[in-house]
Amino acid sequence: MAKILYVEDDPNLSFVIKDNLELEGFDIVHFQDGKEAWKSFSKEKYDLCLLDVMLPELDGFSLAEKIRKQNFHIPIIFLTAKTLQEDRIAGLKIGGDDYVTKPFSIEELSLRIKVFLKRKDINKDAEVANNTFQIGQYKFDYQQLKLTLNDKVEQLTAREAEVLRFLCQRKNQIIKREEILVAIWGRDDYFLGRSLDVFITRIRKMLAGDPALKIENIHGVGFKFNCNP
């Protein structure tokens, strides 16, 4: 049974969501404010975080940042009533894996949760040999979220590591944007596409130590990771 940290300050909504997700077989631990949720996360082991953005004491974005610093791998889904694209992109930039905009259906939320839990199990069971890459002068350890050049180690976020691994598995090939989005986030979405651009920019900077490496924009299509064997 997956244990989910659920943070929502609306008592009526949280009762409905908690009750329905428990009927789906999830173990839901609910908190009404970010500070209490963080205390629990620091002590307990969770499989996924479901965070409202507008929270008392500690908002959802700030809570997610604290969670990410402690755990690079745990999936984080934001529940937000905000419609501004900047807010959605901000949540993805700080380490969120997905967002669900209110109002939403229980079926949609449950499906999103199951997708990330399944992906988490697949990644956990993957062989280490399939998750270590030599990229030019860099060594990339997907399992440990580390990118190493000589003695310099760069710590990646879980999402940065997923994007880089996807590129590594398709070196010197043209990759469609929608292919990356569907493979990593589960759907092709404008806001997720904007977030992907941010991750690509970050990865380019991380790989700047080897001039032979280049992530090329293919206009109207996607990207090509030019990398010598």
C-alpha cells in the first residue's frame, strides 16, 4: 500500500479526496498546514507527496523545496487553483513532477498518482548497469543523480536526471519534444514543455565542461544530443 503525504487546508475537499483515495487502496496521511506536514516528512517514509499550493504556515512551493533537498526521488504532485502559467511552471522548476488544476476528478488524480508510483517502482528495480553512462568526458550515474567531470561532482534533481538519461539513451538522434514529455511526464502539455526547456538549459550548463557535447534545438521538432561515443 503506497503511503501518500497529502497537504490541504480545505477541510471539506480534503475529506472527500482522502476518503476516495483510501477507497482506491492508498494510505493517506493528511495535514492542514505545511509546517506540520514537513515535521512528519522528516520522520516518516512516504511514497508520494500531494501538495496544495496555497497553505497556511508554509506554502506548497516552499514545502516542496524542503522535501526536494531531503529526497531527490519522491514524486511531488501539486494541487492548485492558480491559473497563471508562471505559477504552474514555478512549481515544476522547484522540483515538482506534475500539477492538477482544481477542480479535478478523483479518477484523474488517482491515475496521475498511479502513473508516478509505477514509474518510481520501475526506476527502483532497474539494473545499475543500465543507469550509468559515459557522456564525453563526463560520467553520469542516474541511480545516484550524479554527474562527474574529473573530481567535480554535480548533484542533479530527479527530473533533471530523467531528462538527461532520456537524451543519453538517444544520443545523436533527433528527439521530438512530445516524445520526451510523454515518456517523462506522461503527457504533452504546454506548461510541461516550458518546464522541459528550463531543464534542457540547466543540463547544457552542467555539460559545458566538455565542448564536444551539444544539445541542439531542432526548430519545430525537438532536440538532438550530439555526443561522441
